[in-house]
Amino acid sequence: MDAAGSSQDSRFAHIMKRIWNGPEESEGPEEPEKPPAEPEGAFRGGRGQPEPEKPVGDVPPPAPPEDRPASQGTGAEKDATIISKGTSVSGDIKSDGDVEMRGTVTGSIDAGGKVLVSGRQIGDVQGSSIALSACMVRGNLSAAEDVGVDSESVVVGDIKCGNLSFDGKLKGNIHVMGNVSCRSSAVVLGDIASTTLTVESGAKIQGNVQVSDGTIDPITVPDDDSAEPPAPTAPEQQ
């Protein structure tokens, strides 16, 4: 007990001495421990903190795309006028594009493009090219290019075009700048004038046919009276 009491007295005396005299020079003031340096871009709590965005100068907005013309095909497409099956039209039809006539028209058709007729047409038809399919036309056909008539079509009128492929029935004349091809089912009651003519077996033509490009040379045949008599032959010697 004495040893323990003396030890406590000595410690108490030492504390009182430090309080009275102040801390010793050799013992500097205790510095608080500094927390470990945190890595850049991290924040307390264990999760990374994104760096603040750096101010950026005024950036001009992207230039608008240049106005480009709409792509076009190899050929300018034209609007088509379609007369559906079961539709009847009384009056003339004029169009800058193509015309598809599947109904009935009483009047002329004048188109800047192609004309397809598969109905009943009462009136003239004009276009860049004409195609008839299982139809009846009472009028003249005129085309700068080709005209095609299938075996189920009937035409009462004249046909004028660049080239003609005919396999139907026609009551009228044909005037073609190029070739006329009469298929095996063709029946023509009228005259034909063309540069060339092809007639398949089975085709029937009743009328005058003129096939020429306009460069036929005249043919001269001497008369019998003006012809000189042949020279007499010498008799054979025996």
C-alpha cells in the first residue's frame, strides 16, 4: 500500500509540476494527426466525384446541311392518267404524261407519253407509243414511235406510226415509216405502205401493199418493135 501510495504521489507531483512550469521545451506541442491525402477527383464516402467541367468558349453551332436537290432517276417520271375498268368518260382527254385506259372513252386521247388501251375507245388516239390489249378502237391511231396490237384487239381506222407490230384485226390503212410486222393472227382489210414488211404464215391481207424507202430506181423495158433483130448465123459447113 505504501509503494502504491508513493507512486501515486510521485505521479501527482509530476503532473502538478507540468501544470506549474508549463510544457518542457524538449517536448513540443502535439500536432494533430492529418488525414491521409485523398486522390484527386475523389470525395468522401468512397465514390469518385467527377471533375467540374472546364469552361469552354462559345462554339458556333454546326452548319445546317446544304440543300440538295431530290435525287432523280435516269428519266423524268411522268404522272399517269388511269381510267379504271368500269369507268365511262365522255369527252376528250389530254395529258402530258402516260394514259392507261381500261374503261370506256367516247372522245379522243392525246398524250405526251405512252398510251395503253385495254377497254373500249371511240375516238382517235395519239401518243409517243400506243399499245392495244384486248380492246376495241373505233378511230385513228397515231404515234411517233411504236404501236403494238395484240390478237384480241379490233381497230376500225388508220394507223400511222414509226414501227408496227400487228396481230389483231384492222379495217383501215397502214402507213409506217419503218417496219410492219403482221403476225400469224393478223387480218388487214386495207392498204399497207412501209419501208419494210414482215408477214408471218397465217396472216391475211386484202389491199395494196407498197414496200419502199422512196429510193427505187425506174425500171425501163424496151419495146419489142424497137428491139434490133438478132444477127443471122452462118450455116454450118459439112
